[in-house]
Amino acid sequence: MDPARKGREKRLAVVETAPVDANRKLCLVRRDDVEHLLIIGGPVDLVVETGIKALPPQPQPPHGYVVIAKTAPRPAPKLSQNRA
């Protein structure tokens, strides 16, 4: 690793991919704060759109996905009226 790059943020990333057909993929790549949409894998790679302003990164849950369960209200327990 280049010592000048140590601790710095990565400049290049594949943001998302989606299959187009058996051979080609639609690929969104980011360099710095700009995204580019490409079709790759066919006889010719193609730039579909360039200069897309990147969305800010979404915060990730600390340990995988957090699931919040919804519960229905429960009736209050019936307490006996006769106490000894």
C-alpha cells in the first residue's frame, strides 16, 4: 500500500450493478463525488450517463439490519376482585 494513501478514503467504488441480459450489466461507478452509468460485458462497453452527482452515503446499522417489531396493544389482565 502506498503510504501517501494510508488512512485516506477510497476514491473509486462500484455503487450498484444490475443485469441487462445474459452478457451485459448496467453498472453505476463512483469516482470522488461523481457517478457514471455504464453498460459493460457486451461487444462494446458503453457510457450511458456521466457526471451524475453522487448521493451522500446512507448511515448503516452498527450490526447488520435492525428489525423493529410492531406489536398490537394487549388488553389489561383481569384481576380478581376477591382478595384474602
